Amino acid sequence: MHTNNADTVDATRSGAPEVDTALETAALQAQLDAAARAGGGRVVVPAGVHRTGALRLRSHVELHLEAGSRLEFVPEPDLYPPVEARWEGAPTVVHSPCLYANGETDVAITGLGTIDGQGQRWWDAFRHDRESMVYPRPTLIGLHECERVTIRDVSLRDSPAWTVHPLLCQDVSVAGVRITNPPDSPNTDGINPESCRNVRISDCHIDVGDDCITLKSGTERSPERVACENVTITGCTMVHGHGGVVIGSEMSGGVRNVVITGCVFQGTDRGIRIKSRRGRGGVVEDIRVTNVVMSDVMCPIVVNPFYFCGPDGKEPHVGDRRPYPVDDSTPVFRRIHLAHVTARGVHAAAGHLYGLPEQPLTELTLDDIAVSFADDAVPGQPAMADGVDLMVRQGFHVGHVADSDITRVRVDGCDGPVFHVEHSPTLRRGEGRGDGVRDGD
């Protein structure tokens, strides 16, 4: 490793011995700190395997991984001291992220090398020995309250938990990154901006064991309500994962001004997925999805305000289909627009789009949507909510939707009606093709 500033010396290339089996935590951290004290610079990780514990990134310092380098984070809990953060949207103490920054400016992680979280041991403990875990698992990259963040070109793999977690950050760019976690690895989301502003995610390939990209803004347990806003997601490929691009369920601060375009989803459980529940509050608004192609997904489009997972998810009021009083804890979904979307090889249903009885989903637009089903479709639950049965080759299920438009929707191979519509008298339906419409009560 070396630091690039006015006087660069690369010790690994000047004949100094290198011990592959030794932890390099202290040496790497010293170089990051030295670059920061010098006013900034670049710390270079050369080709080879470099084993380390948690590292703290600094302002105006770029951590650059050369092609052929691998930064391996040794799975020993003592190497990841506790820090204050959020876990599932609530403030708590967690193991330090593998690469961690808090309150820094101009933080960069770049290069064609690999950052390996060595997650297997963490996943095994979570599955089989959770009592031994004093704190929640580390994320691979956790950047908290930072400004001007850049993550570019690196390969990220086997994260202990979430892979990239910017929290309360401004001006975040993630580009050309490849994320690979096994499909069965628990909670290994790809990129999860939480309560961040001005986020750009582009040209990434994400193949993970949970949601590929998720936008969050804390829960009702967060001390302050900070929106996640002004987000663009372009040119990305999402593989496996529970959802392609997901909003929620931690959305108490709100999520707004989001553009998702030019993406491909392959084998994700759900495609575009918005989820919350009573008690969370928050507003999801001004979401635009265009030019997206999906294949082998269970359900392409889901809006679910009855989400039953996580703390309090099993409380009776969460899944109750009767209207409740509207207050600050009532989630709101509005101005959500999807156009030019193709989904082939669908299994369960073409879509599941619901508002609450007391707070309908409003100003929804579906236009130029084409869905076809897999020949060997497998039953699945389109939305994780009480009262939603396993389905196979079903059309759009729509309920409590108001002042909205559905036009140019084609569904091929559906077993039954293309639309099953409940409690949505102001939903306008234009031209489309399929097997018919069934209106409920």
C-alpha cells in the first residue's frame, strides 16, 4: 500500500518484505490518517491479498484498489468495534462497518480491485448462534453523515450484512460497481441509501441475497425524520434478490423525487417494490420508472401498505382491511408513475397495487406495460401481507387506488381476469389487451 501525495513512496515495490498472513489493519489505517493530515491524497492498495479489520476512511482521501488487489476483512468480531448507527431504521449500536466513515467530506473508494467481507462466518452465526452476537453484523461499506461520497468500479463480495449503506449523507455517487453475495445470504442488500439527499447510482451489477437497491428513511423509532430524496438509478442490472429497486419499509422520513430508468431485473422475487405499514408514517411521492425490462420475476410491480415483517409487523392493525383514523403515523403513497416496462417469465401475478382504506394510493400511472407468464410458473405471494394468498399466473390486483390512470397494459397467458379491482371508483382504465377485467366491491 502507499499514499499518493507530493512525495510518494511505494514500500511494497521498493523491496520491503510483505507477509500475506499478517493483518494489515494498522498499516492501512496509518496511511489513511497520514493522507488526511497532509490535506488529502490517495492511498493505494496494490495487487495481492491484504487481510484487515475495520478501517476508518477520512476526508479528502481516496482509497484506491489496483486491479488484482483483494482487501479481505477477517471475520473476527473484536476487529469491528461498536459504533452508533441505525439497524432496521432505528438507532442502535452495531459492529463497525468494514469500511467506515462518519462526518467526513470527499470520501472515495475506487479501483478495479475487490473488497471481500468474508461473510460466511457472520451468516452462520446469525442463522445458528444469534445469542452469541453482542451487536448486529457489520455492513461492508457504511458511510454516515458524509458529504460528497464516491464509490466507483470496485467489486464488492460476501458482505456480512448490507453491502453499501450511506446514512444521512449528501451527494452520493455509486458507479460501475459489481456486488456479489450468495442468493441465500441473509440481509445482504446491495445498495441502501438511508435518509440521503442527491444520490446517483449508475451502471452497477448487483446479485445479492436480499433487496438489490433499497431507499430508506428510518422508522417511527428514529430520533428525527429525514427524507431520502433526489435519487437517480440508471443502467443497472439486478439479479436474484428479493426486490430489484425497493422503497421502504423504513420510510418514516419520506422518499421523494426518484427516477429509475434503463435497468434490467433478472430473477428477482419482485421488481419495483414499495412497502410500508400503519404506524410508520412518511410519504412516498414523485417516483418515475421508465424503460425497465424484467425476466423470471415473481411479481413485477408491488405497492404494499400492509407489510407484515419486522418489529410490530404482526400486530393486528397492520393487516386489518378496515379503515383507521388518519394521523401522522399513516403512510402515504402518491404520484407513482411507471411506463415502458416489460416483464416476461412472470410467476405469481402481474402486479399488486394497494393503498390503505383510509389513505388510498393516488395519482398512480401505468402506461405501456407488457407482462407475460412463465410456462412453468411457480406459485408465490405477490406481497408480504396478511390476506394475500399464494398465486400463479394472475393479473393485476388493485385496491384503494384513486385518481389514477392505467393505459396500454398488455397481459398474456393470465389464468383469469387481467384486472381484479377493489374499492377504486376513480381509477381510469384506457386501452389494453388481455383476458378481461373483474371489479370487486
